[in-house]
Amino acid sequence: MSTGTVSSSVQTPIANDPWSMEVGGGGGNGDYVLCPPCNGGGVVIGIYDIGTQIVPKQAGGTQEQRKLVLAFELSKKRPDGKPFVMVERYTWSMNDRSNFFALVTNLTGKTYKEGEKFNPLSLLGLPAMVSITNSTVGDKTYHNIGTVAQFPDGFPAVVPTYKPSPRSAMTGQACPAALDYRPCGPG
């Protein structure tokens, strides 16, 4: 049996570290600000392959499904002036009955045929019209992404505050295409 030593040095916290959390405090809501219902411009700023997840089946039991998360930066601003960022999780599927297929066809305006290949990274930087709804469960109100649609021609696109980025839990790093990122939206 081997023994090791534990370093007694304590790391100094980095100022403005986004991974830093305060212990204790209020009711656990952090800096949560409810996005009011709205329809407006947005841009796809994140595509995250979160790998295979165990999800419930409608008929009971569970199954494994590969999932991805899309993040949208909205033109709607929070009280502190920062944009709202909303995320939605999708099943990794281009089946014509899947929610992701509907999103892709709404965003791109393209009709996809069976057997055709689609790369989700092509959505990165794409401007979108995003509808936000609110729903109340018990005494809590939540914001949700409603409809996401193709951005209309002639409207000024949302210029993202956050650098669009894809990541993959499957590899633990940025997707290779991110190294040569070029927005697929106007401009």
C-alpha cells in the first residue's frame, strides 16, 4: 500500500471566475432573472454534444439517447444590460418527427430528404427569431423557448456578445470545426 501526501497549499480564487460559487447564502436562486415573454432576434451561440443520456420511455422504463444542447443569445436584455441566454436540449436525431429536425428546418428554411447528411455545427452563429414563453408550476414561474424560426431578411441580425462555441462531452474538448469558426449567418 502506498501513501501520498496532500498539498496543504490553498489556491487563491481567481477574480470573476465563472466556476466560483458562494457557499450558503439566499434561497439558491443565484442571479436568476426571469425572461419575460417575447418574440425577438437571437443567435445560436452554443452547440454542446452532451453525449448519451438515460431518459424515460413513454411506455415505462428507460432508454439511452444521445443529446445535444443549443444555446441562443437573445436581443432581449437583463436588468444588468447583459443579454438573456436561453438553452434547449434536443435528441440527436434528424428523423422527420424529431424536435431537432423541426428546429433545423425552421431555422434554415431548407427541406431535407431521407439519407441526406446534416452537421449540427452548421447552425453555430446562425441568426434566429426566438419566442420566449413563461409557465408557472406551483408558486414558481419559468421561462421557456417556444418557437425558433428563420431570421427574416432585411432585419439587423443580433451581434453576439459571447463567442459562439461548440463542445463535445464525447471528446471533452471543442469540436474540430470550432478551430476554424466562421459564422454561417449574414456577413
